[in-house]
Amino acid sequence: MRNRRSPRRGDRVASPVSIFCLGSSAALTSGGPWSSLLIDGRILLEIPPTAVPELYRHGLDLARIDCVFISHFHADHTFGLPFLLLEYRLRHPRATALTLVGPPGLERFVETLCDTAWPDLRAAGQGLHVPLTFVEAEAERETAIGDVRFVAVPVEHFDLAAFGYRIVYRGRTIAYTGDTGPCAALESLLEGADVAILELTHPRPTEDRGHLDVEEVAQLVAPLVARGATVLATHMTETPRPIAGVTFCEPGKTYRV
């Protein structure tokens, strides 16, 4: 199931993929839902507190979600998980396991988070009783989840264990940075991607080494734009100046790639 070959463009003809934006705001938001993207209704990138309400608001099927990729353990990327799991326990029972992908310590983190959110369930000896499969990220090692393959790439986000992901799905390579500052790993993460999804926290140049700013993103994506890759930006505190070839994600919009 695993080997050391880094995912490249799929071995079969690429098929269209839809990416739905549930939210595109960074942790400091003026009211927009936090950053979360849903690929083909199946693959969820991050699970912020606003994710479940946005899924309902847009009439999306919670039962279709197969896996959730978590880049790191900050609240705007994870605190929606207890609400999603409660939905599966009470309103949308799962016949198959939901796969959670995230940094080392993922299973313990999820257990603690859910116990904090719903302590009465644990006290009553019930728990959430949702079938889960935990996949802890292993740097630069290919992993398969059904028809989805990915490699986790360590990135620099303050002092946290944080990962970007190169996901190969339906013949396309989708590179997702998660939250990151400028670092050498981004070049290999983005190289050759058909679709690149980058964080763009700062609309102006900044000394923040844990996030990217508009000038850093423009420089990173120039080679991708030059060869016609699709480039999406998310995790924004406010909308920055336009960047040639970059689409700024908007909540409620679908991007077909």
C-alpha cells in the first residue's frame, strides 16, 4: 500500500475535478467562514468550526465525505471535527470509516478534542462511536486511501508539526500548502502540480515567518502560472491585490479543474 515514490501525475487520463470552497478566511476573520475546501464532495481539506454549517447551508452531502486532511492542530483547522463526528453519530450514521489524515499524535488529539467538546458522552461510557481510520503523516512517504494517493511534505508553521500535501486523484496532482511560511519544502511540494492551493494570509509584505504574503505567493506560483496550472489562494485575512493567474477562493463557489 505504501512505497517511497513521490506521487506524480496519475497514470490514467485526467478527469475533471470540482473544488468547492466552504470558506477562505484565516484565523483572524472579519466574519467569513474559515478556510476549508471540498474536493469532489469526498476529500475535505481542513475542518474548521464553520465547516458543518457551511456544508448544510450549501446542501452538500455529509455522507459522501471519505477523508479529511488536517495540516496542523490549530483551532481554525480542526475545531469543527467534534461537530462533524456528532453529525455522524446522531444524524448520518456511517457504514464505512471516515479517514482522518494529520500530523503525528492525530488520534490522541482527536480523542482529547472530542472529550473536551462532549464530556458527558465519555462520562456515560458512550463516546462518539463513529468508525474512524487514522493516518498519521509520514514525511515524503506515499500513502494510498482507496483511489487517493498522497505524500505529506513538512512545512514551517511556527513551532508546530505542519504538513502540506501532494494529492494524486483522478489523474491530477493537487498540491495543498496548509499553513506555512516561506521554506525550501514549498518548491518540491508545488513542482509539477496540476492544481496548487496556497495559503495567502497577508495581503501586504510582512515579517511573519509562519505565513505567506502576497509577494511571496506571487513568486512561488509564477512557474505554475507560466505552464498553465490552476492556482487557488485561500486562508486570507483580506483580499490582496490581484496576482496574475491566481484565483482567490470565495465561499460558496465551485472551481472545476
